[in-house]
Amino acid sequence: VPLIPTPSHGSLPSGHATQAAAVSSVLMALLDAAGTGLSHLEQRKRMVLATGHRVAVNRTVAGVHYPIDSAAGFMIGLNVGRIIAALGQNSDTALTQFDYDPNVDAVKGADFNLRDADALFDPNLSTPLAGITATAKTVAAPSPDSKFAWLWSRALEDIQHLRASS
């Protein structure tokens, strides 16, 4: 039951979900980049994803977004995070083109569950959610940006402290 009345305006992608997925995507890329020797890598990545999903779904629980708003925001954020990670590493990146068909019966009344967020992060799935098709796209490395590279290297240094303390 929503905590506050659902807005009377139309549905829009959730900005909270976009931000949560972008942050989750960047953190997961950082964990992958620092991965060798880092204990509990998959569990750490799982916690990052679950936290991002929780932030996204909280907007539905509050009654200010529909589940598809959270899913749409999550899809946008996933690619934003991948672009940021590519800027930091000066590398090509795999983006996902998501297409949504709201007329699929399974979409109507469906929630945006953690398994759905998992599926959106899986580049090997062509149909991660009911009504959504995904197509992998490789994008060439963006122009080198020393600010992103510096920030990326500092973040990796911070993760090294995790390795030292685990």
C-alpha cells in the first residue's frame, strides 16, 4: 500500500532508480577491476546490486512511481554507469539497448523484483524482463578524460584498502 497518494500525472522513468543503477554499475565495475585477490567479490557485487534495487523500489513503495518507472530508470542508469566506468578506464564499453513493449500481458501489474534487476545486469539475456528486449551494443572508448581516469585510479586505491582488511 503506497505511503502517499500516487501522483495524478503520467508515468516517467524514476530518477532515483537511474542514479541507484548508475552507482551500482560503477561500483560493480570497480570491484571487477580490482577483483583479483579481493575476498567475497561476488557477494560484494550482490550487495551493491541489491542496495541499488532497494533504492529504486522504495519509490514504488512510497507510491510516487510505478514498477515500470523503476525498471526504466534502472535501465538508463545501467548504461550511464557503464559509460562512466569506460571514461575512467579509457576503454570500450558494452551498452545495452533496451526496448519496451507495454502491451505484453505479463507486464501488466508486474513488480520490479531483485531478480529483474539481476537480469538487466546480465548482458547475455536478450529478454531480461517481460515486455523488454535487450540488444548488446559495443561503443568505442570515449575520448580520454584525465579527470575520470584520476578519479577511477583513486577509487581503485580505496578498494585496495578492502583487500588489505579482508
